[in-house]
Amino acid sequence: MLSSRVHLVPTTVRLARSLICNSSCSAMDLKALLSSLNDFASLSFAESWDNVGLLVEPSPPHTVNTLFLTNDLTEEVMEEALRKKADLILSYHPPIFRPMKRITWKTWKERLVIRALENRVAIYSPHTAYDAAPQGVNSWLAKGLGICTHRPIHPSKAPSHPTEGTHRVEFNVNHAQDLEKVISAVKGISDVSVTSFSARTDGEEQTRISLNCSQQALMQVVAFLSQNRQLYQKTEILSLEKPLLLRTGMGRLCTLDEPVSLATMIERIKTHLKLSHVRLALGVGRTLESQVKTVALCAGSGSSVLQGAEADLYLTGEMSHHDILDTASQGINVILCEHSNTERGFLSDLRDMLGAHLESKVNIILSETDRDPLHVI
């Protein structure tokens, strides 16, 4: 009886949440909802090769009452979304990735677009933006390891520079009569901000000019300086880097508070991901009793992200055969769980986080048919 009651609690909670939301949720305009989603996790965090954001848009205005979450948008999942009256499908993986030259009934991805537009359903994909986000997929995956601290393996850069411009140009002006000419000239160039301060060079008082400028403005500044070499000296041109975001980025390097055996770690991961099996490659010289203190992880396909990370264990969905051999040869254990099994569980947390972020203005539901295409038999 105790076991039965424990299994019934989540269902009851989900039903209560759904009933409360159905009676109290209002709705959101699609554009306002997209803005809120970007506030939750900026699309600027996504990798440059990725295809994220709004992928299918019904003719505006479009009101969203029901937001439907899925890891993969297959035709089966699409039919479920339509049955449940979804107005916006958030598909973690983008169903449209490569350019489409036509929209016909021939391929399943084309049919997804047709079904969405026919039924006025928008499709949005965050993909690697959610991988990188501090509260995203990789941080959720790290929760299954036990108590640990973690940081991105490859930190993201801030979307903008901390100051104006992409470059800084600094130089000294020798004479007061030249200073006015130089400042007047550079202030006439668009996208340039000018500051000046006193500087002593070789015992002589001079004025140091500092210019922050865009890439395009830099060319004009350099052209001016080249034509007026007699006016300045001691020139430096600096490229301004966007600062790293220490909690945002690809992958996670996790350090456990207390080391555990590899066997214990395997069970923790299986429990967190609700899996009966995982695939294991033992590192050279390692056993199931070997201690695990550091774990490098990447949801989905992690080879490129994990490569070179120093850890006792690599955890990801899939890696190539040769990458596994390479990693194991270094004494690093590898656990593979299949691609989407390392991602899908995050959607339950996402539902709760978005519910709070959107102030329960829309009904948020999880797909019940979405699943990894691979099965152990």
C-alpha cells in the first residue's frame, strides 16, 4: 500500500496543477511570450551553428493559451500537441535545422510545418541556449551526481562589450595646439567615444587620448592617424574582448564534495535519468570500485565539448567509437545514456521554472509521447 501511495502523489500533484492553471491562467500574445522566454534564457547563449528561436509563426496576432513542451517534435508528438490544443510548441531540439527549399507533404519535417500552420501553432526551439544557461539542461544533469560544485567547461561570452565599441585606440599628443585638432577630428567620426588624461613621458607633460570605437570607426581613426603622424606618438590599438560569463556556457565540470565509487555514480545517474541501463567504457586501469571525484558532462552529444577536460568520468548521451577509445586510453571512464535521455528529464524542471517566470499566465504541459528513439531489448 505504501508503494502505491508514493506512485500516486506525482499524478495527483500534476492534476491539481493542471486544474488550477486551467481555471486561472489567462493568455499571452506570442511576441510578449517570446520576449519573456528570451529573458528566461537569452538566445544569445546559443552556439553560432544552431537554429534557435521562433521557427514557425502563424499570421499575427497569435495568442498563446497553452505552451507544449517536448524534447523532440516528431509527427506523433505533433498529433498529441494538436489534441491538447497547443498554441505554441517549445521543442528543445529544432525540428527545422537545414534550409528547406519547399514545403510539401513528402518529408516528415515538411509535414510538421504544414500541420503547424494549418492549425495555427507556433514552434520555438531554444536548444543550445538552454544547454548554456545557468539554470539549463547541463546544470540539471549535474544534479544527479550528488552534492557538487560545477562550472562551465567552455564559458560563454557576454552578448555585449562592457564599454562602447569593439576596439580601443590610445596615443599621446605632444602639444596643446595639436590637441584641439585631434579631438575635433576624432569626434567627427561616428561610433567613437573620446576621453583624455595627463601623462608624463620622458619627463614631458603630454595628453593621452583614449578612443573606444567600432570596427568600422577603427578604420577611419587609423586613416586619420596615418595622415597626421606628426601630431601623436606611442600608439596602442587594443581589441576589447567580451567578458566571460562564469556560470553560463557549454558542458559542466563538476567536483563532488565527497568522492564515490564508479559503481555508486552509475546508480546515481541511472536513478536521476530514470534508466535501467547505461553504457560504460572503463578507463584504462580503472574498475567499478575506482573513485570518482570529478565529472565532466555534456547533455546530448558531448565529444567536442568534453575533449581535453580533466576528469575521472565523462558523462554524455553519445560519443563516437574512436573518441571513446581515446578517452579510455587516458584512464577516464565514459558513461553514455543515449542522446535525448540526458536532456528530456530537464523538461519537468523547465515546466515549473517557466510557470513561475511567466506568472502562470499560460497553461504549460509536457508531452507524454516524446521519447528517445533507441531502446534496449
